[in-house]
Amino acid sequence: MSAQEGQAHAWQVVVAQPYDRGDPGDGVEETVLAAADEAEARRVFADTVATASEAGYAGVALRSSGRDVETWPQATGWTS
């Protein structure tokens, strides 16, 4: 695989599903839904966020080269 090919698929959409919905402290399992170029990954991310609550996802992340670029739910910065 060339370096350019590796860069083309450096984008991922990852969902987090709780191990135990009754115990959020039990952690989550991450699953890669898509590994694609940036445009396709952003499309899949938007589609996934639109249905994330109904699907029971604890979170959705758009990643580039291992770094979260966008996440759902978004951090608000507010503390209690």
C-alpha cells in the first residue's frame, strides 16, 4: 500500500456501545463502522449521528489518523 492510499483511508467512523445499559460505569465497546476517505467518512458520521439515540449508541466519533475530529454527543464544557 502506498503512503497516499494509507492517507485516503485514514478516516474512520467509530461507534461506542455500552456493555451494560444499566451500568454506564461498565464501559463501552467501540466498533468501526466505516474506514473511508474524508468525504465519505463525514457523510457516514452525519448519518450515524442522526440515528445514534435510536440505535442506543453511547457515542459516535469521526477520527482522522487516530484523533477524534468530531464527536457525538458534543462536550458542552459545562460542569455540575
